[in-house]
Amino acid sequence: MKHRIAIAALLLGALVLTAAATEAFLEGFGDLPVMEGLSVAKDASVVFDTPSGRIVEGYAAGAVTRSRVARFYARTLPQLGWIRAGKGRYHREGEILTLNYKGKDGALTVRFTLSPVKNNKK
């Protein structure tokens, strides 16, 4: 009987961990996770394919602070291959990802913009 309870507890724990590990991703960005506490703004994403690369814009909002969002993405994005290129800016494989904020802490909207790196060579 103890073994059955232990097995049931392990299975339940595995289900909880699997659900917790499931993250939402911003539409059109591929592997850009949405931080816990933010909700994706539905029907607000814009995706364009241009000759120089893709342009994507998406929004997420929640009762979070700018500093918490900045810390989350500063930790998470380098694990996905993004390199910090300034405050709220990251680059990877010819693209720039920019995070901008609107609103105040506790009622914050984050705008994520992905665009091709501009080539200054002529």
C-alpha cells in the first residue's frame, strides 16, 4: 500500500512539474517566452517578412515591475542565444530584439519588437 501511495505521489508531482514547466511563447517570435505574471495581448501581434528579414511586434501585460521584467529577460535571453546590445536590446543571428515599457509598475505593458540588424555597408 505504501508503494502505491508513493508512486501516486510521484506521478502527481511529475504532472505538476510538467504543467509548471509549460511556458507561453509570443506569437511570431519563435522561442521568446512570456514571463510569469505577463499575459499575451491577443490579436495585437504583427508579423512582416521583408527582403532584409522579418519584423515582429507583440505585447504582453501584467501586474509586474519593469525591473522584474528586465531581470527575467536578462537571465533568459542569453540562454536562448541572444546577446545583450544595450538597455532592453538583444541581438542574435542578424536580428535585434527590443523591449519597451508602457504604463507604470503594477500595470505594465511590454512591447517586444524584432527587426533585422541594419547593415550600414553600401
